[in-house]
Amino acid sequence: GSEVTRVAREVGSEGKLGGQADVRGLAGVWKDLGDNVNSMASNLTTQVRNIAAVTTAVATGDLTKKITVDVKGEILELKNTVNTMVDQLSSFADEVTRVAREVGMEGKLGGQGVVKGVSGTWKDLTDNVNFMASNLTDQVRGIAKVVTAVANGDLKRKLFLEAKGEIAELAETINNMIDTLATFADQVTTVAREVGVEGKLGGQANVPGAAGTWRDLTDNVNRLAANLTTQLRAIADVATAVTKGDLTRSIQVEAQGEVAFVKDNINEMIRNLRDTTLRNEEQDWLKTNLAKFTRMLQGQRDFLTVGKLILSELAPLVSAQQGAFYMMNKSNGESELKLLASYAYQEGNGAKDRFKIGQSLVGQAALEKRRILVTDVPNNYAKVSSGLGEFLPANIVLLPILFEGEVKAVMELSSVERFSPTHQAFLDQLTEIIGIVLNTIEASTRTENLLKQSQSLAVELQKTNLELAEKARSNLAKDQFLAMLSHELRTPLTPVLASALALESEPELPKDIHESLQMIRRNVELEARLIDDLLDLTRIDRGKVQLNFEVVDAHTLLQNALDICQAEIDRKHLARSLKLGAQKVHMQADPARLQQIFWNLINNAVKFTPRNGQIIIATSNDSDGQLRVEIADTGLGIEAETLPKIFDAFEQGGRTQLGGLGLGLAISKTLVEAHKGTITAQSAGRNKGSTFTLVFPTCAKAEARIAPAISASMSERQSMRILLVEDHEDTNRSLTNLLRRRGYHVQSALNFQSALDLIAKDQFDVLISDLALPDGSGIELMRTLGSERPVLGIALTGFGMESDIHKSQEAGFRHHLVKPIDLNKLDLLLQEGAATTMQ
């Protein structure tokens, strides 16, 4: 009984589970009673401990445990209640964890916890969690909308939230940030618009309350605007000054990067503009004063007046304080420089008024024929005096005045300042003008003396003046005259050339006659080319010179050109040296044009070399096998400043006194370049001679000439009916006979009406007609004949201008041949026409 009571007390009152009653020695009912008490205690211990284990797990956060003990009755209900509670707690924990994870970690707003079957505190707890999540969602979404609007540039949105504590502080901070950003954006936009669009410089952004990065950003924008304003105003200020002609300014503002690049470029531009303006002003000064002296000296007839006039005008112009003009006098075969006129001249101090050639600097300048400049003047030498005292010059310049290489006078100037390069260049060019004036006065004086000696020349002079006046009036019709002259000069050459070609083809002619015919043909062709160049200046100026290339021997053409000039070489007693050292001498060239180039250069060398001078002609091959031809002389030479433009049209290198149009070298350069060659000129200066060098590509020697690929048979030629219309009887007769000898059926007419009569009687396949006929024109004749049936038209004329060719082609002429006519070329054109007709 005591064991049962103990077990009951321990389990029921003291909560000590696991106790058992000691029933040793009991039997029967007592033993069964003891066993039942122990069984009940054991079952209760197992059940309570299982429930305790589950509730302990729940208390520690483990919601995976369940009560698994087998029970009945109220213990079973307790088991089920506890297990249901565990399920609901697990569901609540999962939902709260999910909502917390989505909102707090994954950023998924709007989530709500759903716990089915809960009530009471658990339901209130679930509702509180959902309310908290809902409030947080609304606040974060409100903030996100405003921040998104700010990010998209919308600074008008504000954050309106029902919030407290830190959320409310955050909302106020965001709204303040938006206000600051709006002010900053408005101010920066205003500055950017004023500076970048409206061009209003000097604007500054004002953002009250900005701090930190925003303050730095505002300061940077203001600094940018201020720098840009300073730089642009500096550039504008200098540009305005340059526009008004002030080239002394430069941009001094500090700048970097591209602005510095622009600044440096503008400053460099101003410097270049200043230098260019200075050079232009110097050139304008030089040209203006040269023109002034030219006008001033024009018409002067007295040496003394010219000398005084030159010194009185020249001295103040070049800042000279003293000057002297010494005239060259020749008597008894001796030359002497004598003082003619002076400016502030002071006798004494060794001053002289006469000098022999080579005596003192005055005579030395005449001997060397070049300017002498003295820069370090010694003391007590050539003092310049005035009423107040005396002073030494800084420069003395002695200028020989030449005409055609002959000294006419020497001019001496001294100045307390140094003669500038512009002054020196001006003086050099002025001496040329003075030389011409002195020579003109000298010539005029000689003329007047001759007129005084013989009044009989008055009638001849009057006649000459009348002729000159008539020539001046005739210049009004110069173009028409030149065109007609071209026609009249070319037309007589046609029968000569045609006859020479025809006779050359005769095999039985003696060799000397055959060579004479070749010489006639060669010179006729050369004369035709010269006429073409001299009378058709427009075509030469545009470089539209037709070339007929073939393989030629350059040595042969060089010898031909030299032979033409030989008479003049002999007349001037010039020494001639010919050194044909080139081995490769064949080249692709137009023979007449190449000979013209050689003739131009040799002729110039002869023209500009005084009597008893020397001409040297040499050929060689360079390392590339090109032909090199050098034509040198000991003549007048070319000054350094003239050398670069010696090949310009109408440029004579200061040697106009020897005549000519100044076209020869320009034409030669054009022709040389057309032959893929080069031409250069060298000279050591005036009276030092010159050397012209030609370089041409060479080629292999030509084989025997092959007959043209297109060749009409004799029967085809005879079938061609040709109408030849030419008013020049010799040309008409020679061409008719030569064409008939070559097998063509030819009828000829001397005028327009005769041609119409022949057209009315017969039909023709070819019309060869002059364009200028006595009673009509070849243009009208071609239109008349071409309107009836297809006709091969060949214009035969002395007019070779582009407008003439265009008119003939418009009328229907297929070919335009300029006299003198190359009969072989005409025959080839007719053969082509015959072959085309037969096809």
C-alpha cells in the first residue's frame, strides 16, 4: 500500500515521472494491483514526456515535431490539439517568413501572409504583419515613383506619405532634394541657354541651399561659364580688332585643350596675316613708286633734269640724306664717270666729281656692273651736314645703271638709316627704268642731232609717223587680220608641200635633189607650225597644240635647228661647240615641234649673246637612259629674281631691248612637257650667261615604216567620186593632179557656183572644200550636198581656230584639215572612207 501511495504521490503530486512500485513478495490481487499501478505510471510517463518533447521543440522554434504516442480519451484530444497548434504555428511561421523574405530581401512588395484556421492572438498577429507589409509597400512604392520621376527628369513630383519617424524624415529629405535639383536644373539650363544658345556671356547659376556634391557641381558649372565667357570675350575682342585692321593684337587668355588650339591658331593666323599684309604693303609701295618714277621720267629729254629729278624725289623716298648721280662719258675711246647732279652734296673730305672705271667704289660698281652696299662706314667719311652740324651715314649704296649690259651711269646714296631689303629691291628695279630712260634720251639726242644735220629726213620721218598711225588704227581689226593672214600664209604652202611630197616619191631622182626636196618639205612643215603658233595665240595659251608623234632621231633634228641658226651665228662671230655624246637618241616626238624647241633655245642663245661670244650644245644620257640636251651661252644671263618665272608667257627676263614677244620659252616649256620631258634654266646672274637643259625619255630605234592597215584598192579608189573646191588655182591644180595620180576620180571647181553646177550634173561621194570661197562658203556647200545623200566631207582651209573647226563639224564635215595639207594624211582619210563605203 505504501509503494502505490509513493508512486501516486511522485507522479501525481511531485511530477516525478518514471517511478515504479516495488511489488516483490506480493501475490494475487495485490500483485495485480501493483502491476496496474506501474503500467499506468509508465504509460503516463511516456505520454507526458512525448507531449513535453513536442512543446519543448515548439518553444525552441522547431515546428517539425508531432506527438506520436498512442493515447485515448482526453489524452488523445490533447494530442490532437497540440498537433493542430504545431501545424498552425508552422503555417504562420512560413507565411510570415515568406512575406518578410519577399518584402525585405527579394523586394517584392504587396505580399500578404495567409494562415488558415487561426484565430485570436494568432489572427491578430497575422493581421499586424500584413498591415506592416502593406504600409511598407505603399511607402516604398511612393518613394520609388518620385525617385523614378526624378531619374526621368521630372522634378515636379513630390512625396506625400502618411508616415512617422524615420520614414517621415526620409520623405522630407527626398522632397528637399527634389527642390534643390529643380533649382539646380533651372539655373544650369538658364546658364547653358544664355551662353550656348542666346550668346549671353557672363551668366552664373545660383542654387540656394546646395551643399556637398551639388555645391561643387554648381561651382563647376559657374566656373565653366566664367572661363568660356573670358575666353570668348578675349577672342571676340581680338577678332574685332583684326576686323578693324589692327594686326598688333593677340589672344592672351589662358586656355587648354581645343580652346588653346583655337587660340594658338587664331594668333598664328594674325601673325601670318600681319606678315602677308606687310609683304603686300611693301610690294604695293614698290610697284606704286616704280610706276610713279616711270610716269615722272616719261618724256624727259635732258640728262641734267633727269638726274636732279631722280635724286630730289628718290632721296626722301628711301630716307637718304645725300646723293650723287655720275654720268658715263666716252671720249677718245676712254670711259669716265662724271658728276651730273647731286643731293646735299658737300665738297671736300676727299669728294671727287670724276672717276675712271674701277677707280674708287663708284668706278668699281661700274666695273662689276652690280650694286655695292657699304654697311660699316668709317669715321670722317662722307659726312652729311646741315645747318645744325654734321653726322655720319650708316649705309652707302652705289648703283650701276645699265642698259643692255652697258653702264650708262652710277648713282650713290647715303643714309643715317640702313637701307631695308624693300628699298634695295626698289633701287635695283629703278635702275633698270633709269637705264631705259637714259638710253631713250641718248637715242633721242642722237636723233635730234641727225635731224638738225639733215632736214631731208623730215619727210621720211613724217611718212614713218603716218605709217605708225595707220598701223595703230589697224589694230582695231587685228583678230580678223591675223585670221586672214594665217589663211593667206598657209594656202600657198599647200601646193609646195604637195609637190615636194609627190617628187620625193619618184625613185629615179638623184640623191642631192631628193635631199633638197626633203629640206623643202621639212622647212615648209616647220614654217606651217611656226605660223600656227604665232597667229593662233589663244590655242597656244590654252595648251591645245596638236602633236603628231613618231620615232625620231633627236640628233638629226638638233642639227637641223642649228643649221637654220648658222647664218646668224656666223654674222655675230660666235664660237660654236657641238658635243653629241648621247648614245640613245631616239624618242617618241613630233619632229617639227621638237625641232621648234631646239630652234627656240638655240635662237635665244644667239640673240642674247654679244659678238665674239660662245654657244655650247651638248648631249648625253643620264643614269636612266634619258636624253639630256644642254644649250649654254656666254650672253646676258638671267637675274636670280627673274629666273623662277622665265618660262611664263610674255616674260623676257629683263631683256626686252632685244625684241620678241616673250612667247618662245613658254611655248617650248608647253611642248617639252607634252613630250613628257622637262626643261630647266640656270644662270649665275646678269652678264654671266645661261644654260637651258632638256631631258626627254628615249625609246628603241624605229623599224621600217609599215603601210597603214586600212588601204583601199585601186578599183575602190576609182569608184570614189570626189568634188574638190578650192579657189587658189595652184592648190586646186596640184591637189587635183596628185589625187588623180593616186587613182581617185576627181572633179574640181574654183568657186561656189561652179561647184553647184557640177553637183547638179553628177553625184559625188566625197567633198573636199575650202571654207572661204569668193562667191560663197564651203559650209553652205556641205549643207547643200549633204542634204541630198550621205557624203564624206573634208574641210580644206587656212582657218584653224576652234570656232572654225566647230562650224565645219556642225555643217557636216567629218574632217577639218588646216593648210598646208599633208597629202599622205588626206590619202589615208580617203582610203578609210573608201573602205567604209565598200563595207
